[in-house]
Amino acid sequence: MEKIKGFPEGFLWGGATAANQCEGGYLEGNKGLSTVDVIPAGKDRLPVMKGKMKMLNCDKEHYYPSHEAIDFYHYFEEDIALFAEMGFKTFRLSLSWARIFPNGDDETPNEEGLKFYDRVFDECHRYGIEPLVTITHFDVPMHLVKTIGSWRSRKMVDYYERLCEVIFERYKDKVKYWLTFNEINMLLHLPFIGAGLVFEEGENEEAVKYQAAHHQLLASAKATEIARRINPEFKIGCMLAGASTYPNTCAPEDVWKAMTRDRDNYFFIDVQSRGEYPNYAKKMFERLNINIRMEQGDEELLRNNTVDFVSFSYYASRLASADPKVNSQTSGNVFPTLRNPYLKASEWGWQIDPLGLRITLNALYDRYQKPLFIVENGLGAVDTPDEKDYVEDDYRIDYLRAHVEAIRDAINEDGVELMGYTTWGCVDLVSASTGEMKKRYGFIYVDKDNEGNGTLKRTLKKSFYWYKKVIETNGKDLE
Ligand code: BG6
């Protein structure tokens, strides 16, 4: 039999963004303050994102990149028209919770916020683009952080449920694909950005994080339950900050270390996809003396409302060693990792590993046996426009080409079921980890710098034309 070399019919090619990194308009249209709005650029960013430094309001000393971001709030028509020109089949975006419920606990939603997303979805459909919506992407109304401590409180499940009722009802004919939480495992690593958690001196942080995780897992299951009632055609996915961890050597201790590292992250998806807490997690809670407060009905809710598909982000593979002397660290998508001598890295130290994506696709498919969706992948790089404002980003094309080839192999050679591929930051936007504009992922250049200067003008990079051709040929022409 002849080998099929292409991508399946109806494969969802597209790009991804998040409200907190592109919308701006941070108090426009009655929007309330969100967690991301108080996360500054600069040296205080990491301690705030980790929940170690309390920043509950903005001050004059810091610069907050989310306030204007790339002003997608006013530029969305232009941006979506450009996505359409590239031939996008889908566009992943997130909702700003505080645009819809400014305080999070309001009795009624903010009509102006809802209308904004109506306009965005209508614009997508004008071009036949299917929206893929992340319900929360690093985003909690600050009022809920200040009043109930955000996801450490079980009340969050009710407020999230209220949000879901409203958006599923309102957009039931406009949105089919939903993700409940962006990179849900990020909660363990950046608890303020992942769950609005700020820690008190001396408290058991692990216990707080896993209790918050339980609430998010319940909320995710609840969302799935509501979605199925409101529109059985909806497809609900979970979302993992993905990437397999390699052992540094074939020493069994290293292999064990790599496996347990992966489990820390799989834990969330195991619950969302299989419907119960895995035994290894229960044992870990025992060891750490963590008592997850559960109520009657929680286990049943989780069991009965597993997701339809598993989505994930992938930028770089990870490496772990059991030997503390091996400590040549480099950065990755937030997770600390060891330097892999076989791989080159981006300007930010993220290690480039296309085969690692194929490995991750196989690992996730073997584990869950559900359709997968790559909802983030890309190269953060410094782009320098020439005198005609053109960026010749061959480095980005090379990165993406190699990853698309790896995906093609996973589909054709390994039989992985993949729904689609949305590259991260299809239009340049603010970097989540650093708050910079300089770290760009887009096919579309946005004239703005790290300090907030620039005209916001959009121009097309070389990769724009490359991706257009990839989509046009359904992944056959990658040159
Ligand atoms: C993922 C997030 O962690 O990686 C995005 O879901 C983020 O929000 C992306 O922007 C890339 O990371 P960074 O730090 O380069 O922006």
C-alpha cells in the first residue's frame, strides 16, 4: 500500500493568541482588573508570577505590558483579515474573564465585554475561520484574588461555572472548540499566573497549589458537563504545557527521574482525560502530608466529565538527571531543564527539538488514546525589519518546517490522531515569561518595543508567505 504523506482532510491549521498578551484595552468597555494587569515587566515579573511578591494593584514605578499589549482590542479586524489571508482554518484566542465578569462574582455579565467577543467571532466566521477558545489563559479577575484568594477557594468553581453558563449559551452557535484552562500544569510552576495564588509567609505552598489544582479540575469537569447540556456538538479539550523529559543517561536513576518529572505534569491531564486521580498522585500526597479537601460528588463529577481531546503546547524537550552534580541548566517554557548537548537552542535558551515533538505526540497518544491538538508551537526570536519594514525570518521558517515535518511523520508513520496545529503568537505579542515584545513569534510584525514605544503598525514577515503556502497545500509544500 502506498504511504499517505499528507495531512488529513479538514486538518485545522491556524495560529494562537491569548487575551492577556494581545488585547490591551485593560480597563476599556467596563473590563475589571485581571491578574495579568498587575504583572510588571522587568526584574519583579518572576517573583510576582510565582506568587512570592505581592502586587495586588498597579503602581507608578513599574511598566505593565498587558495594559496596551498589541491593542488587539482595536486591531482585531485588521489582524483577523491577515489571518484569513494566510488561509487560517482556525484561530485560537482566549476570553478575558474580567471583560465578561469585571469582578468575577458579579450577578450579571458585562454586555459590552460579551459584545466584543461576538464581534471577534463574527469576524472569524466572515472568513470561514473556526474559533478555538481558551476559557481562561493566565487570567483571573483581581477582585477574586483580593477577596477569596483566587483558586485556593472552592467558591471559584461556582464563579467559573457562572462564566461557562454565560459564554456557552451566548456563543453556542459561534464556537465549537473549547479549552478549559491554558497549560493547567503551569499552576505548579507559576502559581500566580496559573491560578492567582499569592502565598503567605510559612504556609505549605505545595498543599495550597494542589488544593487549587483540585478546584480547577472540578471547574474543568463542571464546564464539560455544562457544555454537553448546552450544545452536544461542542468539543471540549484540556491543555498541557507539554514536552517529554529525557533521562540524561541510561542510568536507571536518571530514567526514573525523567519519568517522575513527566508525571508531575501528566497528573492534571490524567484526571481530565481518564477521570480520576492516579495512584501515583495519591501516594505523593501521602508522602507530602497533603490532604486534598474533597466533597461528596467530586469524584463522580470528575469521572463523568472527561474531555473529548487533549491539547498541548510544545516548544522544547526537557532533560533530567538524578545526579545533583549535573547542573548545566538552561531555560525552557518556564520549567527548569538541563542542557542537552545534542540540541541547539533559541536566543532565550529554549532547546530546539523537532523529533521531541514527535516523541511527545506519541507519548500523549499512547497514554490517552484521544485525539490530540497542538495549540502552541513556535520560535521566540529577535526580528530586525529592514528599511522597507520587512523581516526575513528564515530561522523561524526553519524551526516551523522541521516541526511540521515531525508532525507529518507522527500522523503518517505512527498513526497519531491530530486535529490541528496552531502556531503560537501568529501576530507578535507580549511574551508571557519575560513581558518583552522583543521575543517575537509572529508571521505578522507589530511595531512596538519593550518599553511600550511604537506605532503598532502591522507588517508581513517572510514566514507569512511560507505559512500561507503550507496551508494552501495542506502541508504538502513545506519549502
Ligand atoms: C506558553 C503560554 O507557556 O508559552 C503562552 O501558554 C506563552 O502564554 C508561550 O506566551 C510562550 O512563552 P513566552 O514566555 O515566550 O511568551
